[in-house]
Amino acid sequence: MGRELAKEGVSVEAIYYCHHRPEDGCDCCKPASGLFWQEVKEYHIDLGCSYLVGDKLSDLLPAHALGSKAILVITGHGIEHSRLINEQDFKPDHMVPDLYAATQLIVSHSAT
Ligand SMILES: [Zn+2]
């Protein structure tokens, strides 16, 4: 993935992942926020200026607890999850058709 993104001029600082099983009850498996806090500590991330982007509502659940914005992309699982929005307490801040649109939204908000 890093090589493919590099071809487009995108660099990835780090990739975090949980290597536990759901039954392990760790604090890093989404929707827990342990990995996000690790990133914040290591990269001094301003959560108020950050976005979580995903195609599953469960991916985005930590966003509001972290003080960040949640963007649901309507690709992959996002098609199914966008239909579940009205049945959920959690609502993403934005829904966009794909990652490119998410990028455009973030850049436009950063410019203001
Ligand atoms: Zn974990």
C-alpha cells in the first residue's frame, strides 16, 4: 500500500494495527481508542483538527470521544453502513462518495 501511495506522491508516516483477537479485550481494537492515543502521543496530533475516515461506523466510533470529526466513505462496507445511519445513535459528521471526496473535504476545511 505504501508503494502504491508513494507513486501518487503520498507519504505515510506510520501504520498502526491491532494484532489481538476480539476475545482478548484489548484497548487497541476498534472501536476502542488505544491506537489513536498512541498516535497522538507519538506524533503530537491535534485531535480537534483531525478526521477519522472509514467505511464502517464501528471504525468511526472513537472520533467524537477523541474530539475529532468522522467521515464515512460510501465505498466498500460504507454502502451498507450508510443505510444504517438512522438506526444508530452515532452519526458521522460527513458522508462522502469515496476517499478522494474525503480528501477534498478535509483540504477545504483546512483552508478556512
Ligand atoms: Zn488490540
